[in-house]
Amino acid sequence: MIDVFTVILVGAAVLAGLLCVVLGLLGRPPADLSVLALVVVEVLLLAQVVIAIVAPFSGNPPTGNLGEFWVYLATACLMPPAAIAWALTDRTRWSTVVLGVAALAIAVMAYRMNQIWNVQLG
Amino acid sequence: MSTRPKPAGPARILVAVYAVLAIAATGRSAFQIVDRFDEAPIAFTLSALAAVVYVVATLALAFRRDLLAWITIGFELLGVLVVGALTVFAPDVVGLGEVALTDRAFGRESTVWALFGLGYLCVPLVLPVIGLLYLGRGRRTAAITG
């Protein structure tokens, strides 16, 4: 894992989450800005997938449990599409908040993934 | 039966947050049971039970099965209080006596209800309270309008 990339991923997810929650509470239905924020998070997650595949081959092996790491990463990758699908079918301001909730959950998961990769838990 | 209104407005957030917690609890407990069940069998079994209840509660809220929602969300509140208290004051009972206090919430033996859900930012403690308040409000509204 690359710590700097985790910081970028967590930071982007937190920003996207706060943005969507605020927009939703202001009464905005899902729009380009809120959906694109989640698309950015998804792109970063896919970059994380590539990093996680390549890193062990370039002298950066996981010290924690790799299987657990992939369960987190795969689940995280499915969340933006699910949240965007929700936003497209239910065009109310609450869907914008749902986009935000998904992004904030991804931030927590990305933090956990970095922990699992780096920390030897025995 | 066919005319049940779907949850509207802020209640949808409740369904979404429940869905996230259900996924988190299911994924984690399934992995812990497959990977290292022997390390804390009681804690991981409770964790799997909690995960199933979260899934049922999410579906009950989404499809307005209010009685089922009352039962599952009430069970969750009871679960997080009882298991939370056990993990703090009597960790031996749930087989975590050897595990350091912080590791019970954040370490590899951590489960969704441990230390009142601290590892999940206390969402498991707060969510059932909000859920029960929502169900109670819905019942009063139904009594007035229907």
C-alpha cells in the first residue's frame, strides 16, 4: 500500500461525502456535481485496485490479511454504483444525502484497508 | 398489503445507513468465521447473529414491515447494550478475556457490538434509537390519519 494514496482516497471520499450531505440538506436533488463526486471516488478506488495488484510485485507486500483487504476493497468498489443507481431512480434531495453516506462509508473502509495492509496483527 | 407506502424523505437515509451497516457486519463476520473462528467463537457467532438481524431490519424498514422492524431494531438495541456491557466489564463471558481493551473494538477480534459499537463510530448504538423513534412517530401519524 502507498500511504500517500490512502490519504488522497480518504480525503477525496470525506470531501465528496460532506459535499453531498450538505447539498442534500440544502434541498438539492442529485445532479452532475454530486454524482461526479462519487464517480471521482470510484475512479480512485479502481486505481487502488491496480495499486493493490501491483504493489506485492514491486517490493511492497501486505503484512496483514490480504483476503480481508480484498473483501473491503471489492465491497467499496460496489458502493458508488449502487448509490448512483439509487440517486437515478429516486430523484429527491434525500438521494443526495445517500450519495454522501456512501462516500463517508468508503472513507472509513479505505482507512481500515490501509490498517489491514500495514499493521501486523499477529 | 399492496398499498404500503415506501419510506419517504429522511427515512430513506435510515434505510441507506442500515444497508451500509448490514453489509459491513455481514462481510466482516463472514470473513472472521471463515478465517479464524477458533480465536473467539462466541464473539464471532454473536457477530454473525447481529449481521443477520441488521439485514432483516434493513429489509423490514425498506418494505414497511413495521412489526418486524420493531422486533429486529429492538433486538439490536438490546444486543448492543448487553454485548457492549459484557465486552467492557466481563470480556471472559464472550471469550475475549485475553484481548486488550482497545483491540476488542479495533483489532482482529473486534465485532460490531463490541464496546457499544465503538469500532463503528458508535453507529450501532445510535442507529436503533433513531430507528425506534422513527417507528414510534410513524405509528402516531398512522393513528391520527388512519
